[in-house]
Amino acid sequence: MQKEEICIRQCTLDDIDELLKLRRIMFESMSCYSDKQLWDKAISNSRDYFLKNVPSSKFIGWIAIIQEKQPIGAGGLVVDRHPPGPSNLSGKIGYIMNIVVIEEYRRQGIGEKIMRSIIAYLKKHNISVATLHATDIGKSLYQKLGFKLRNDYMEKRDWV
């Protein structure tokens, strides 16, 4: 069997429905959130977010495609600007998110190709700091790419 050619490219507005499907696959693979009403609201809110933020590049997404049309994976990046400090003179911080590959295509290097595309973007735009949240599935890939586990992160939710 001939190996299928995989294309990794930046997302456009035309990719939003596929991004939403892949994002849902990502959350389902992590066994998150089984409430259908919550999912429907999250999808609606995410669609609004992507419609606003993809054209302005406030959200930069990548999509992995085979056979020139079938999406099999994706990843995203949001760049925040913080006050510059000694360890980050630009203050720019890339937050990598939503790295997902559909199950039958996992462990074939597609997630790594998506990550390398994101890292190339970060380098091209002189963004020297990037963070992400790692699942058990992706942790070894991120470590292979040079990401280090940190223990100084705290979070509080449920403000509303």
C-alpha cells in the first residue's frame, strides 16, 4: 500500500467546521465533558471565536490533510504579549493548543509535523517562549521537541 501524502497548512475560515470536529475529538479522547448541552454551547462559542480570530491571526491554526481534502489532525497557537522581562525581552508568549490527530493516524509522526510547523512559525516571528498543556498521549512528543515539565502553575476557576 502506498503511503498517503500528508499536507500541513495554516487554517482559513473554510476550515472552521473541520477544526470544530477535530477539537471535539481531542476532548472526547481525553474523556472530558459528556454533557451534550455543554458541548453544543462550547461548539457555538468556539465557532464564534474562530470566525473572529482566524482572520485577524489572533488564533493561528494548522490542519493536517490527506488526499488533498480529508482533515486528520490540527493544532493551534495564540500569541499573548506580556510585559518584557529578563527571560523574555519581547514579552511575546506562544500558547500551543488543540494538538489532535484522529485515532487511526496516530503514532505516524503527524502530531510532530504539526508541532514543527507551529515551532517554525514561532521562530519566524521571533517568539522565543511557548507553553502548552500536555496530555499523557502527547507528553513524550513535547519532551522530544524540547519542552520541559514545570511545576509552578496554579489555576482557579469558577469565577462566574
